[in-house]
Amino acid sequence: MKFTYIIFALLFFNCNSHQEQQNNTFETDKSEILKVLHAQEDAWNKHDLEGFMQGYWKSDTLKFYSSSGLKNGWENTLKNYKKGYPTKAESGTLNFVINDISKIEEGNYWVMGEYHLKRPIGDSDGIFIIIFKKINGQWKIIADMSC
């Protein structure tokens, strides 16, 4: 009987340890993803669109979906940002509000949030869902749906 209690105790503590490790991993991943988003805000607010794009996966398979349709590729996304926000007056000051970060599977998360642009030419607000993937040890946006 004593042996059964020992086995049960070991299983219980092992399960708790695994759950604690998963929670720590999630918090670490979330913190790293938020750092990417904060770096994007900082770059945008300096009208550094190339710096802003560092949060995206530099790949032809990057997906960006907005009211103007689906666009593929890092270069196309940068080109569209430069076209839509050619000066600081158009880009303004960006503020993200993050409403949810959820794990999809190991190494992949979605982020749901809002963007708020304060601009002399008129403010702009919207929502987004972005998918982050850990690529070569770095969190990168692989898909973005903004409206």
C-alpha cells in the first residue's frame, strides 16, 4: 500500500511540474512576442517602415490580408506600407492594444488586437489578427489580417 502512495505522489508532482513548465514557456513566449510588437511600435513611430517590417518573416510566402485583398511576400508588404504611409503625417503615432495571445501549437501563436494611429491628417483605428511563428529562434509574423 505504501508503494502505491509513493507512485501516486510521484505522478502528482510530475504532472504539476509539467504544467508549471508549460505555463513558464507560455509566459516566456508571450513576453518575447510582445517585445516584437513594441519594437514595431517604436520603429513605426520613427517612420522607420523597414524597421517595422523586421517583425515580419522576410519571405515570399508571408501573407497580408486587408480590405484591398490578399498580398503575398515581405517586399510587397513593405512596398504597400511605403505607398500608404509615405510621410510621418500619414504614419502618425501607432499604439497597439493586445486583446489576446493564444497558442495554436508548439512554436505558433495568434495575436488579436487593435491598432490606433494618431495623425495630423486624421486618426485611423482598426483590428488585426496576426500569426507568429518561431523561426530560427526568433518570433516572426507569418500572416497578418488587418482591417
